[in-house]
Amino acid sequence: RCLQCGAVNLGLIFFPPLNGGSRGRSSKWREMLRFPHISQCDELAKSIERDYYSLCVKQPIGKKLFKLFCESRQDLQNYMSLLDALITFCATESVIVLLLIRELHQYLSGEPFTQYQDSLYFDRFLQWKMLERQPITKHGFRQYRVLGKGGFGEVWACQVKATGMMYACKKLEKTHVKRRRGEAMALNEKKILEEVDSRFVVNLAYTYETKHFLCLVLTMMSGGDLKFHIYNVGEPGLDRDRVRLYAAEVCCGLMDLHEKSIIYRDLKPENILLDNSGHIRISDLGLAVKVSKGGTVKGRVGTLGYMAPEVISKKYYGTSADWWGLGCLIYEMTAGHPVFRAQGEHPQHREMENRIQRKQEDYNKKFVKSVKDLCSSLLIKDPEQRLGCGDSGGNAVRSHPFFYTINFRMLEAGLVEAPFQPDPRLVYCGDVQDIEEFSPVKGVSLDERDEEFYSMFNTGSVPISWQKEIIETNCFSELNVFGPMGSRTPDLDQ
Ligand code: ADP
Ligand code: MG
Ligand code: MG
């Protein structure tokens, strides 16, 4: 154990570099990612939706191939370089730039998009798409060690054999799910994760099943959760720079969720995970709920101690519950104990509810004016008055003086360096050794109705995540070669 922080030191038996690179790949990786013959893509070519935005902007591999196509055409080269330059420029948030970008896409989605679909670049896209849709089984992964334990099973560190990419695999034991009627919750978590593509929320890359488990393959977060960092590393609480960065990143994550009308509902230090570079992501979306645009829900959901007053009092609520949660989180990171509770104190439910609804929170000397002001604006009991709950949503939170030194554009582009980087040789959690394996519950049998649910759950690769993985691990650049003069080489046609 590390004497300073109590983290478990696994020394040299730690797993390979996180994004694996070529080092973590199987020696058979080229075979695993061999393009099918173009004639095998006929069905796909007929059924794929010919939507410019999806094919050429949203999907990372599609975007790359469309760009290669444009660059291969003298008349289109300039459009592409202009588009690139404008997107870089966009940081200025100028309306004119945005309009220009729209105009360019408008043009490219016309004739050029039609011609692209007749080119070998689009054929290649279909070939990648076929690889993306290959069935996913446990044989596609190497499994390393347990990272944590959840309600239905453990979370394991795993690695994709074909690319070397590291992920966290959250396993849900089928009989546990059935016994506790967790089907709807599991499916809800899967669907929400699949919909969200945010730098500040754990991403879903694959879903697959084994005989006993349903598996969610998620962004690997190897730096532990914030609860561990607040309480088990030195004095309780975190430095102001860390509080500021984590709060800003959670704020961005909440905004990405809210934009898709998803209310998270379970903000607390345990659910915020650190990656190896020291940035955080929101995780555990089991309680998140999708509402209609600007809509509200009812239901006492969340963890007592972090639930907003309007949630406790069984009213309808919207995103306000999450801004309250952010207030609780910033308070706890700063004070070194949860809001309305002394460290180690476990008040009765009633008492806790009473404090949340009526008590004014105390601020110790660790709170400078700007943090105190931010917390008290987020912890306003009346959701109508609370920061973040107005028409401008999270933008009002971002504009708070506490965040003056944060450049949100840079943060969203992943260009901000974190003030603290976890030591890659340490495992930031209490007792990994104590986590025992989940085994099936006796007396629960699985039948056809369960199969129906499994088939909704197990949909294989999530397109955007899969394409990012292929690009980030350099598999794209190594495999996507074309012959001289753009001819269809043996490599393309096999
Ligand atoms: P549950 O919904 O059952 O509570 P969680 O999603 O919270 O399950 O996962 C359980 C534990 O597994 C977490 O507390 C954390 O320690 C670990 N864990 C979960 N997701 C990841 C991840 N993406 N990377 C690393 N560890 C994770
Ligand atoms: Mg959890
Ligand atoms: Mg959960």
C-alpha cells in the first residue's frame, strides 16, 4: 500500500498501456480486421441510410473517408481545407463562421456527396462498416483484473485483442438481474449510454453476452472515484484547482446530458471517476432518465444525502435535481465532508430529509468567497431560484466567477492539462483483493422472455465508439491503404 494515500500498489503486475497502441494487439490483428470483399457489402449498401450528416460528419471513419475523397478531387480540395480552417476558427464563436460552415456542408451534401457514394472511398467505408458489425463475444477481449463491484456484478479491466484498446467491462449477472427485476434498469442504462457521446461521461463501446453475464464495455477510468480521492488521500478534501477542474468537467457532462433531455439524478463523489490523465467522467447512469424536451419526472430517486429538496418532497422535477447535486459535490470536495453531515455521522432518514429541506448549510474556513457563493447558489432550496435552472441552463453555472480561469472551449477540446495525474502503478480503491466473484443465484431459471430482453441489450459495437477506437489505436491508418492512383488493389478486393 502507498503510505501516503493508502492506495493499493500492484507494482509491476499492472496491465499494458491504456490505449494499448500496437503493443497490446493480438498477433492475429490483421486477420481479425480483414476487409470483406466488396461484393459482401451489397446488402449493407442497400440498407444503409444515405444521410450526409451521419455518414460524413458524425461517424469518425466516414468523416475521414469523405475527406480523403474530397482531397483526391482537385475541384473539392479547397472546400475541405476551408472547412478545416473554419472548424479550428470556430473557437471565436462567431455567427458568420458558423453560417459559413453550414453553407459549406450544404454544398458538400449535394453533388459531391452523390459522387462520393460512387467512389472507392465509400466502398471502403462499407467495408469498415461490415467489420464494425461483426458479432461481439468474450473471445474478442482479454480480461485482466477487477476494478470494482456493482449491484449486479463486477467491473473488469479488459482489452480488445484486435486493436489493443483498454476498456472497463461492467458485467451484470443474469440471474441477479432477474431476481431483482433489474431488466428495465439495465436496458435503460444501456440505451442512455449509447445515446450520449461526451468527453465528460463514460462512453459505451460494446454490449455483448456470455452464458451467465450481460456485459457493458465502457471507457476505462483507472484513477479511482472521487470519494476515494476526497477521503483516502491525505487530509479530507481536495485542492481548489482540482475542485475547480472537476466541477467544470461535471458541469460540461451535465450539460451534454441535459441537451439530450437526460436527467442524471445520482451525482455524488462515488460516481465521478478519474482517468489516467487526471480528467473525470460521470459514470453509473443506472438512475438517469430520458424525458421529453424540457420535461419533468416524479420519483424519489438517487442517494439520500444528495437528493434535492424537490426530489425528497415528491414533486415533479427536471434538470434542477442535477444542479443541486453539483452543489453537493463541490461542497464535499471543498469541505472534506458531505453537506449537512459531519464526517462519519449517519443521521436517520427523516433527520437527513429535514436538514436538506430546511437547514442552511455551514461553510468552514476552507471556502473562499467564490466557492462559497457558487455552492450557496446551487444549494438554493427553491429550484426556480437555483443557479443553472434558468433559461440559459448550465451556461449560467459556467459563467460563475469561480470558473473565470477555466477556458471551457479548450476543456471541451481536451486541451487542458489536469493539475493532478494518478500514478499509473497505483490502484485507487480500498480493497481490490476483497472483491469476490459473482456467481449465479440458485433457483432462478432463465427462459424465452429473458432471451427477448437479452437480444435488446446485446447489440454489439456502438458505431461512433468503435470507429474512434479504430482511429485512436492507429488501426485505421495502418489498414486503410489504397493502391497506386487510387486503384482497387488486392488489399481492397482481397
Ligand atoms: P452499479 O451501477 O452496479 O453501482 P457501477 O457502474 O457504479 O455499478 O460500477 C461499480 C464499480 O466499478 C464502481 O464503483 C467503480 O469502482 C468501478 N467502475 C465502474 N465503471 C468503471 C469504469 N468505466 N472504469 C473503471 N472502473 C469502473
Ligand atoms: Mg455505482
Ligand atoms: Mg448503477
